[in-house]
Amino acid sequence: MFTGIVEEMGVVKTLEKTLAGTRLTILASSIMGDLPIGASVSVSGACLTVVSTTDREFAVDVSPETLGVTTLGGLIAGSPVNLERAMKLNERIGGHLVSGHVDGIGTVHSRHQDSNALYLTIEAPPEILRYCVPKGSVTVDGISMTLNEVTEKTFTLCVIPHTAKITTLGLKQVGDAINLESDLIGKYVERLLQSRGQLPQKPSPVIDVDYLKKRGLL
């Protein structure tokens, strides 16, 4: 479990794809002091398990499932990634409860600067937007963010200078893909109401060319 408060921005050293699987090696500094083998770490919103470490880098194995539903498969050497270690129960939760299980991929629809704030509008799939409400929470590339506006196809974020500086959000441009995780509590509430017959069952996603492209299957 995570809070969505990014600890540092790491850099991809290698992304190795072999018949044995995919291994991602990331250069980092401040999180390395407490990142043992077997620990969970959020890499741009995806919860992964550390399989090896040195003083300046760590490696994680990425499953085919994770490659299919996140942007991790498109990383190259030099790509920046947001990093957060698993939360401790005796610390403040500065963001919201984040599982690190990415629900889908969104696309930056627009960005503009207004005074010191960066506004990003993200086009998101229906299975994400169904849980989005103004002033609610959403996880964007592992970052806990507050939703400013929500439409039928998009939501808008207001990114403060600190967040833009220490995370990848400040680097995102129109057309860039981004990992999204819906509010965990909203999903539990929906499931509970469905089991009581007070809500219709969640519709199955439409498997079309666009769906397959967004998941890197075409």
C-alpha cells in the first residue's frame, strides 16, 4: 500500500526483455537506504517487487500483465519514473490510499500554465472516470492528485510547482501516456452496493482496436 506522495524521481538504466521475462533496472538515491530485496516499490504508479539492489540502483521484474495495462513497457534508458516505497502504518498519509495496481492508461489531452499552477487535462477510459468526482482523489503515474474538473471523457488536475518539479508531471506533454489508478474506497463502495442489488453490475470493457493499442497489444 502507498500514499501517492512521490519520494524521488528515478531514472531508468535498462529495460531488458528476454524469453525469461522483463527486468527493469532503475537508478535512485534517497530511497535506497531502506529498500531491501522483496520490498514493494511504486514505479510510476505500478507496485513492483525489488529483486536486486546496489547502493545506487535496484531491479524489478515486470510481469506480462503489468506490461499490458501500464506504460512501463514503453520505458527506455534515461526515462524518468516516480518512486515511492511502501507506506508504514506509523506515518502520516499525505495523499490517499493507493494500491499500486494500475486500472488503465490515460493520455494528456491538454496542458496550460496559469500563474504558478500547471493545469493538465487527462483523457481517461470510462472504467476510470466512473470513480472520478470533483475534489476527489486519483493516482496519476503514482502521484496522489485532487480532481478539479470531471467531464464525460476527461478530468483536469492543478499541479503545484513543487509537484511539477519533483515528479514526472512537470515533464508531461500533450499526447503522452500516463498510468491511472482509481480511488480504492470508491471501488469498494461500488462493489458493496452491487452485491446488495442497489447498483447494476460494472459493464465489461469494449475490446476494440483502441483498447488493444492502449494496452500495447497491437
